[in-house]
Amino acid sequence: MNLSNLPKIGEKNKKRVGRGIGSGTGKTSGRGMKGQNSRSGGGVRLGFEGGQNPLTKRVPQLKGFKSRNPKNQVVSLNDLNQFTGKVTKEKLFEKGIIENIKLPVKVLATGKLEKVVEVSVEHVSKEAEKEIVKKGGKVTILVKPKQVKKQYNKEAE
């Protein structure tokens, strides 16, 4: 087998319009008799509904906006009483205190802490941090790498 013997696949002849009545697409070239679509340059833009209010305008527009910054999952000091030793996001997830490991966690100073714990989460309120340290615990804050923001030169503007 060589290149000259290969079967032709996927080749389709172009439709030749306006080549006599016997061709099936003669005279009006398959466009019909009259109207906007039969004229050269005719036709309507995508989504046009003949003057009727189009679907994109009939559908209600969304109000407000959705924040790109994820909301913190709140954990109280009372919740930390279930643990001894180190408290991580994984342990909080296993106990069912938080719903998603990927979202950030914030410890708030609601309730009373009765045990010594070592907390490692993204955010801790100042009061909660004081309570944990006062009981003899430790707070480590997880830091996510921030995206590099473009710095603009004010003098150049």
C-alpha cells in the first residue's frame, strides 16, 4: 500500500448552486422566492426574534454580585473542648464541626475553653487567641500563598 492507493475519506464536494433547474438548486439557489433571507447580505443576527423581545432580554438580570473571597467557617471555643492536643482542619472536618476542608476556618471567642489545645487554622480572633494562650495552648496560623498583584507606578500615570 502506498499513498496513491489510499481510499478517499471525508471529502465532500461543494454544493454548486445556481447552475440550472435540473440541478435542484438552480434559479433561486435554494433560498426561496422572496424575503430577507433570499437577498444578498440578508438574514438576521444571532438571537434576533423578529422584533419580539429576545430571550436574553426577557430573562431577569441577576442582582448584586458574588464575592470571590470565600467566607470563613466559624469554630467557637466550645467546639475546641472536644479535642486534646493538636487541632487541625482535618480533625475539625472528621468531627463534623466544619463542612469543607478547602474553605478557610476562623476560631471565635464564643464560649469557654476548658482544655489545653494547639490550634492551626487560617484565622483566629484576638480574644480567642488570648484564651487559648492563657490556658497554656498554642496558636499557629496557616498562610495561603497570595496572588501577586500588579504594582502600578503612580509617577508614570
